[in-house]
Amino acid sequence: MIRSHRERHLVARIGWLRAAVLGANDGIVSTASLIVGVASAAATRHEVLIAGMAGLVAGAMSMAAGEYVSVSSQADTESADLARERAELAADPEGEHRELTAIYVHRGLEPALARQVSEQLMAKDALGAHARDELGLSDVAAARPVQAALTSAATFSAGAAMPLLAAMLTPVNLLAWAVSGSSLLFLTALGVVGAGAGGAGKLKAAMRVTFWGAGAMAVTAAIGAVFGTTVG
């Protein structure tokens, strides 16, 4: 009897980790940029906070809708491929057997062994074997629209709340600088946490999100200052 042990692979986190990191990063960057841009236009604290709250709510809804639509499109494509594969298995099982055998030969198995592996896998679950080895589909990376939408909305809201809280607690004359600085720290922490959850290099991830966040805030601050001066 062959005994197996359970392993926890980081790839199993892909479905929710991507949506979580994207949502939190977008929440911090977009809300902080909005706040810094409005503050640079010499707006009052009340105006800045209203803009920040509007950005949080609108952004969370947009992230949820966008993730749901995009991941649903992925799920529809996967379903269509599986339906076509199911039809091909029913119409020409021998042809599908040869196709799967060729895949295993290409991966390095001897032809005789490849045929044997193909026969045994198709006898147990023909559609599953073709979905995995021909189409590259798996349960781990399967599209989950609702999970992606809820994760993105929740993490966007959490990320957006950070620069908004900094704006509430900072004197008006220092608001733009305080929100920018604290948001860069939040982004650095997000990069470290996200990389740790995914098993990637923490320094590289932190530098990546911090660099793009700083660029976004710098551009919006410049635009806010220009338009604020022009309108004023």
C-alpha cells in the first residue's frame, strides 16, 4: 500500500491572493492619490475627506464589479473548453487517447508507457485528464468570480481606509505630505505581506509596489497643485 502525505502548496493561494493584493494596492494608491491631489489644490479638510470617502465607496464597488466580470469571462471560457472536450471525447475517444498519449510522449515518457498512462487516466476520468494535461485547467487555479469580487472589494476598502484615516488625524497644512508618507509605508508593508503569503522575495515586492505608488501620488499631487493654482 502506497502511503502519501499531505502538502500545502503556495500555488493554492493564487485565486484569492491575486485579488487581495490587487484590491489592497489599488485601495491605497487610488485613495491616497485622490486625497493628495485634492489637498494639493488647497481644498479644506472637509472636501478632502468627502473626496476620500467617495473614492473608497466607488473604488470598492468598481473593484468588485470588475473582478466579477473579468473572472466570470474566464469561467465562461473554461466551461466552453470543457464542453468542447466532452463532445470530442464522446465523438472520437480513440483520437483523444492518441492526443493524450502524444502529450505525455512530448513531456518525456516512452511511447509505450505514455499509452499506458493515457489509458489508465482516461479509464478513471477522461475529461479530468484532458482538462488538466491538454487544456491546463485545475481546481487550484479555477475561476471563482464571487470569491474574487468579495476579496477585491474587502481588501480595497481596507487599503483605502488607511490613507483616509491618516487624512483625518493630520493637520491640514501637513495633510498631503503625511498621507503620502504613510501610504508609502502601507504599500511597503503590503508588498512584504503579499510576498510572504506567496513565498516570493519580500524586498523586490515591496520596492515594486512602493515605486508605482509613489509615482501615482506624485503625478496627482502635481495635477492638483496646477489646477488649484489655475482655478484659484
